[in-house]
Amino acid sequence: MNKVKSIQVPVAEDIALTIDVGGQAGAPTIVLLHGGGQTRHSWADAVSYLIARGYRVMNIDARGHGESDWSPDGRYRLEDLADDLAAVLATVDGPVALVGASLGGLTGLCAVGQGLVPNVRALVLVDITLSPVEAGIRRIVAFMTANEGGFATPEQASDAIATYNPARGRPASTKGLAKVLRKRSDGRYHWHWDPAFLRQPAEGRPWTMAAVSAAPNVGIPTLVIRGMDSDIVDDAGVAELAATIPQVEVREIAGAGHMVVGDRNDAFMGAMADFLAQTFPSEPDRAGHMDD
């Protein structure tokens, strides 16, 4: 049965994650991990695409994001996110491939490199490396912290997104923002994530530090899908990742920034599907290769 349903999976004391699950039971499982400050709804098109290709799909709201629980004590280290992922994958029978955008990619890399998810067979990193460009990170953080008081209307939130990413066409309607905004008791619209997510220890870079330690232990097929207009990933970062994970493959998407999935969705899904067909094929993929 291919209908997508939402489930709750407990991953820690007082924390359960909301996960959309769809596709044929028993099929190879693709787990989608969104970026920091996003929700699982950023993968809406990818869910339908992967189910149509014969995969079972699990699309996760990370702790503190979307409809998942917020951490009562503000624990949002990369290690915490990796532990959450391990708890989810412990419920999965059979092999898994991970597709993670930005922080979601680092989460998957950390979990694989730390040996927490032995059933993972392939890893896709969407516009992230071990050394993100500092200026780009500062720009994202500035955007995420600029409106902690919320917005009076969804249109104001749309204005903020358009200012951050003027290259992407502005939608004709703000209806889609309902999935990333939450109207709170103050009557204002707030992003659908916990502000404490950004209040991490000041020393070093706690997210990438854990990924750097884990990366040399990643021995599975790995793909980096890079937006060529990204302000987060540069040539030096890609070279460092390739030196650390020798089997890494790189696909470059022209005309896409850091938000590759939203900027060039068709090109992203084509690159992802090509890699998965070779490293983590579904039954239709296997049948197609037999017919060639």
C-alpha cells in the first residue's frame, strides 16, 4: 500500500519524532533528513518520486522541528540527532539508504561513521561538507535568528524568505508556508522549530566537529550533490571530503544554491536516482538493469 501516513517514534525520554511513512512494506527503505530550520515537508516531491520508483520512504521531522517534540533541555547537538536517527532505524527491518540535506546530511554521516546505523548501505549528502563556508553559515544563522518575535502575517514571512533567496521565484500564494509556520498564543506566526536549536556551545563548531571525527569511518557508497551557486559548499570543502571519504562521488547542479532541492528539484532527483539505482536499487531498478 503506497498511501503515506504519519507516525510517532519515541527516540529519547520525552521526545518523539513525527515521521511520514509510505511505499510498499518490505521494499528497500530511503530515509529523508531535512536541513536545520526546515521540516519534513521540504521533501514532499522526493517522497512521491521515490515511492513511485519502488522504495519504502521514511521522512523525518528532526527533534525541535515541525511536528516532532522539542528537547526539554535544549539538546540539539549533532550527536543527539544521530542518536535519534539510530533509534528510528532500529525499528526498520532490512537495508536503508540515507538522504540528508545540510544538517540532515551531517546527521546521517555522523550516525554512519559512529557505527550507530549498521543497516545503512548508501549515503547522499545534499550541499554539505565537513567544512561549510563560514560566510554562508553566518548568513543562514542571521536569517534564522532575525525574527524570533515572529511575523504579523504569513506575507511578512514570505518577504523574509524572498530577501534571503532572491534568485528563487516568489510563490503566488503563501499557502505553502502553513507547513513551516506555527501561529502561537501571541497571535504571531513563528517558524516551525525551537529557537533553542541555535543556542549551542560557543566553542568550536559542535555540529561539524562530530562529523569530522566520524567521517573517516564512513565506508559505504557516498554521494555529494552540490549546488554550484551555493554559499555553503566550495571546492576546498569538496576536496577535503573526498580525501576523507575516498569513495565519495560528486554531482554538480548548475543554477542551484544551498537549497538544491527547491532550486532545481528535477536535477536533484535525477542525480539522486542515478546514484541509488547503482548503489541501492529498488526492485524496479533491478528489473530495469536485467532488461538492458
